[in-house]
Amino acid sequence: MPAPLFDKIALIGIGLIGSSLARVIRREGLAGHIAISTRSAATLARAGELGLGDSYSTDPAIAVAGADLVVVSVPVGASGEVAEAIAPALKPGAIVTDVGSTKGSVIAQMQPRLPANVHFIPGHPLAGTEKSGPDSGFAELFENRWCVFTPLPGTDPAALEKLSEFWRRCGSNVDTMDPDHHDMVLAIVSHLPHIIAYNIVGTADDLQTVTKSEVIKYSASGFRDFTRLAASDPTMWRDVCLHNKDAILEMLARFSEDLASLQRAIRWGDGEKLFDLFTRTRAIRRSIIEAGQEVDAPDFGRQGLAHPEKGAASKA
Ligand code: NAP
């Protein structure tokens, strides 16, 4: 195995993203020492039971002492507090990064609190699931997914390259973007789909009890595909909505206009318009499969559920 990329990596926050990083760092031998910090004693103890790190503390300042790379993986609304707590203990020359789903707000919270002698490079791995906590992570999470950096003006190119190499060794492809552009792109590819899912599942939940049981029973006809997104972590998504407000409201306005136009087409029996839209959207899914960001298995690869024996055979 090649020499570790960093002597010591500190992971602040050890949920889905932090624990997936811990696992891939270990598998790839990317750190001489993995220091873990999380807010609660219960999560820290679980990380210890899972053997995710080499040292553990509920005090993030202890974890970052002497670390060459610090990765902050907490809900975006907690970024400022964490920056404040770690700032006095950071090693000069350390790289400090985050994984938050919004970038403008994380930069506004962290940059003023961090010392000038560290390299602060905001980042966002575009990889995840609806699960949370240290048990939900897995080393393959970042494989063939994008990690987007939103470097600040004056970022040291060598530090950016070292962080890029780290994420490449975690399996990701890397890209850079302006923070505002990142927040606009993510509003449409991630934030809006989650909000739509929360909304439709919420609407179903508000229906009368008898209808609700039918929603569950007949969910395989489409509804259940929204429920995966709507099962995502409430704290994380509350923070995303509050911290990417402008871009989300802009995308929601466009979405509402388009929905009204679709509603009109249905009302007036405009079959041509409906057919044209549904043809265009089908092509988008084809492009996603061609880009390697989805598999071409029908029904999201879930036949194993309806025909367990077939599912088992196809895995062999
Ligand atoms: P998670 O599984 O819920 O884990 C959150 C971690 O942050 C836990 O260690 C938790 O500590 C800690 N934490 C929670 N509230 C905190 C607070 N107020 N102050 C300090 N620490 C706090 O979350 P995750 O899915 O890994 O998400 C972490 C970050 O990654 C978020 O910023 C999210 O936007 C971003 N992200 C998530 C995904 C995804 O699909 N989940 C994808 C890309 C990026 P305790 O358990 O000890 O309280």
C-alpha cells in the first residue's frame, strides 16, 4: 500500500458521510491516524464499537490538534459553531474542508471563524442515501460520484490538488464551481426533488385513514419512489431549505409555472403537449444512464422484491 496521503485526518461528525469517509480512508490507507469527533457520547461510542477511528473525542478541538486534513460532516446549520470550536486548535497549514449540501451559507459561517494560516476549501460529495448515523456509512459510497469544490479566491493550488487527490482516492471524480452556481445547480438536481417528495408524501399522509392504508398497499405503482427521498434526515433537510433559500425559491417558482402549464394541458386535453413533455423527460433518464449515474435495470433494479428467487439468481 502506498504511503498515507495525510499523517492525521480528523473527521468532525460521524454520520452517513463522516463514517463512509472513515471506512474508505481505512480501506485505502489514506491516513496514518483517524481522529473522530461527534457531538453526542452515544454516537461517539457507536463509532468506537464499529472501529471507525484511532482516537475519539466529543471535543472537536482535541480531534483536530495536529491534523493535516479536517473534514467537517455536520448539518450545514452547525458549520459556524464547529468552525468556532476548532479554530484555536488547528495546525498551521492544515487543509480544512466540509461536505455540506449548500456552499454559500457554509462559507459565510466558516470562513470568518477560521484562522488565515489554514487552507479552507469548501466541498460537497454528490453522493448519499436516505439513511443517517455511523451504521449507515459504507466505503463505496463515493465511487464514481462527483465531489464538487467551491474554492475561495486565493486558494493555494497545491492544497486544492492534495484535497482533489484525496477524493479521487476515495473513488470520486472532482470538479470545481463558483459557490452561487453550486447552490443553483443543487437546488434543481437535489433540493427540489426532495421538497417535491416531502410534499407528495405529506399530502398522502394528510388523507383519511382508510385511503392512507391504500396508499401504502398500492404504493409500488409510483408513490414509493418518492418515499425514499422523503425518508431523508429531517435535520439535514431542514438546514438545506433554510440555508439555500434563494436558489430553492427560484427553482420552486419555475417548477410551479411549469406545473400550472401541465395542469392546463390536462384540463384542455392537450395530448400532444403531454406526449412531447413525456418524450423529452424520458430522454433525460437515458442520458443519466449513459453518464454512468444510474443503472439500466427496470423498476430501479427492484425485481428482487417481487420475485425473491429471481433477485437471488441475478446476484450470483
Ligand atoms: P448524519 O448521518 O445525520 O450525521 C450528522 C453528524 O453531525 C453526526 O455525527 C451528528 O452528531 C453531527 N451533528 C448533528 N447536529 C450537530 C450539531 N448541531 N452540532 C455538531 N454536530 C452535529 O448526517 P450526514 O448525512 O452524514 O450529513 C452530514 C453533512 O453532509 C450535511 O451537511 C449534509 O448536508 C451533507 N451531505 C449529506 C448527504 C446525504 O445524502 N446524507 C450527501 C451529501 C452531503 P451526533 O449524532 O453525535 O449528534
